[in-house]
Amino acid sequence: QSLVALASKVAAKVVKYRRSVTLEPMNAYERHVIHSALQETAYVTTYSIGTEPNRRVVVSYDRDKR
């Protein structure tokens, strides 16, 4: 639940400033929650970078996604 709230907050910031935000390292389940929460969000796309255990979610601005 707090992860979904974090995802929404970060997504709003990404859309407002049109900048990518990299979150702190998370486990696979936490990353999945973030990706799922933002998958329907307009102008926002997510992807993971890094290797375990330091894999992080990047929330980035995507003007083509509506």
C-alpha cells in the first residue's frame, strides 16, 4: 500500500517536472508493485536497471504514452 502511494507520488513528480526519477534498490516483489501501479498511468513509463541486489526502478516521462 505504501509502495503504491510512493509510486503515485513519484509519477506526479515525473509528469510535473518531465524528469526521470530513480528509486532506491528494491526486491523483485516491490519492483513489481511499482511497475503494476504505474502501468496505466499516462505520460509515465517504468523500467528496472542494475543487478541484484541493487536493482532499482526508474520512473521516466513518456510524452507519447497516453
